[in-house]
Amino acid sequence: MSETPSSNVLVTGASSGIGRATALLLARRGARLVLVARGRTSLEETAAELREAGAADVLVCPGDVGDEAAVRGAVEAALGRFGRLDAVVHSAQVMAYGRIEDVPREAFETVVDTSLHGTANVARVVLPLFRRQGTGHLVVVSSLLASVATPLMGSYVAAKWGQLGLVRTLQLETRDVPGITVSAVAPGGTDTPIYSQAGTWAGSTGRPPPPVYSPHRVARAVVARLDRPRRLTQSGVLNPLVIAGFRLLPAVYDALVGPLLKVFALARDDVPPSEGNVFRSRPEGNATEGRWRGI
Ligand SMILES: NC(=O)c1ccc[n+]([C@@H]2O[C@H](COP(=O)([O-])OP(=O)(O)OC[C@H]3O[C@@H](n4cnc5c(N)ncnc54)[C@H](OP(=O)(O)O)[C@@H]3O)[C@@H](O)[C@H]2O)c1
């Protein structure tokens, strides 16, 4: 393939959900891909799928985005193999349900660290390379919850608000090199395993709020940002409405969000506290799609 912004791409969170769907879409374009996530097993499974789908080359680099050395190792491996890196899609994340007072400190901190230090590590390693190349595209998978708050997801809300602040700062700090772009894509509810993989101290399992999008649809929005960068793309038809309600009608929003969350964003089950995949990869739970049927 001729070199494009999506020729040589590193994807974090590549072994499940939106990251995996994005890698698959890029593979179908014949890209060379570097896959990063904590667990090797589901990365290897993903790599096999991508080769089958038409990827020109696939490199598996297990590592935690919270570990700067691991991120650096993956980027160096990409350079060693491909000679350059055109883009990075950063999708790695974990999630925990429960009131802030109920979620253990270590779980709260891991959710926040994955988002904040993970994104900062990726930027710290990748942007100097993009500067040397004179070009490069970073797309961060953000969330509707980077713009609104909800109960029972405090660590994730803090993580995503902070991450979007970082992304906006990175956009300002890279204005001096027109060839470098930093974009954020903010999905609403998306049918991925993140809900069943999440830790919970809320007594219930989480589920994506409707309308539930397929990860492939979000992946198309992510890949579109490689060709047409944008500061922030909302990938969810109700996102602007929810954000407007949060900002313009806070009293109404506050009265509705808790009851609506219980009905539409929590499964009607009764589960004991569980740390899910917050502290370590659970390969058996990773997949491209969840069990919620996206549109
Ligand atoms: N699904 C939704 O409804 C939704 C909505 C809005 C925004 N988002 C955002 O979309 C992105 C992807 O979420 P998803 O729903 O696709 O989740 P997912 O299916 O659970 O995938 C998460 C991926 O991140 C990896 N990962 C987790 N912690 C990591 C770490 N510390 N270092 C490296 N990799 C790590 C996981 O693999 P290992 O566990 O093996 O590391 C997995 O590959 C996240 O940024 C999330 O906030 C999702």
C-alpha cells in the first residue's frame, strides 16, 4: 500500500473492544500494526485475526501503558520493524463501579492511573518521535464521561475528565508542528467487554447505556480521525444532548442521572465485590464485541 496516515500504526488496548475493532479496520486497509495490551494471550489471538484480515505485518508487544519503559519498548520495536510510525491509537482502559467511598483506593488509583499516566506516557514517548519525523497522528479514545459526571463511576469519570484535559493540552503543545495532530473520539455506550471486565463494588454489573453502538462503528470514527483530525469527535447520537443537559440544566440532570443509570446502565443482577480486570489482564474476557448488541 502507499504510505498514508494509517500505514504504520501502534494501537494500545488492542486486544479487546474498540482498540481491537480499530486494529481490524486498519488491517483490512493493509496496515502494519503494533499491538499493546497487558496480556499476551489475547494479543496473539488478535494478531492472528489481523493477519487473516490483510494486515501487512503485525507485532505483538505486551505491556502496561502505565509503565513508560513498556510503551517506549513497543515504539522502539515498531521503529525497528517498520522504520517509522505514522499514528498511535490509544484505547487502553479499565473501569470500576461503585461509590467513591466504596471502591478500594488501589482500584480507584489504577483506573485513574491507566488513563492519566497511560496517556502521558504514550505522549511522552510518541511526540518526540513525531517531531523528528515532522508528522504523526495521535488519536485518544475518550468518552462521553469526559464531559459529564455520573454516580457509581467516580474513578472512571475522574480518569476521563483528566485524560481529556491532557489531550487538549497536547493539542496546544503540538501547534508548532503542523504535521502532528492529536484527536480525541468520545464514544457513548459501546458494545465491548469493558462492562463485564470492570471491577464492581456497586452490587451490580455495569452495562452500556442505550443507544449501544458497535465497536466497529466507533472504530470507523477513530480511523477517520487519522485522515481528518479533529479536536473532539462525539461518537454517540445522544452525547451532545446529555452534555447540554449536564451544562445547561444541572438541577434536572442531577435529579435524573442516578435513576436513569440504575435502569439503563446497570445490569439487574446482584454480584459480590469483584476487582474484574482492574489489576491484571483477564484474557478469557477480552473480545472485539460484548454481549449487548451494538447498532
Ligand atoms: N465500551 C464503551 O461503552 C465505551 C464508552 C466510552 C468510552 N470508551 C473508551 O473506549 C476505550 C476502549 O474501551 P473498550 O470498551 O474497548 O474496553 P475493553 O474491551 O475492555 O478493552 C480494553 C483494552 O485495554 C487493555 N488494557 C487495559 N488496561 C491496560 C493497561 N494498563 N495497559 C495496556 N493495556 C491495557 C485491555 O487488555 P488487557 O486487559 O489484556 O491489558 C484491552 O485490550 C477506553 O478508553 C474506554 O474508556 C468505551
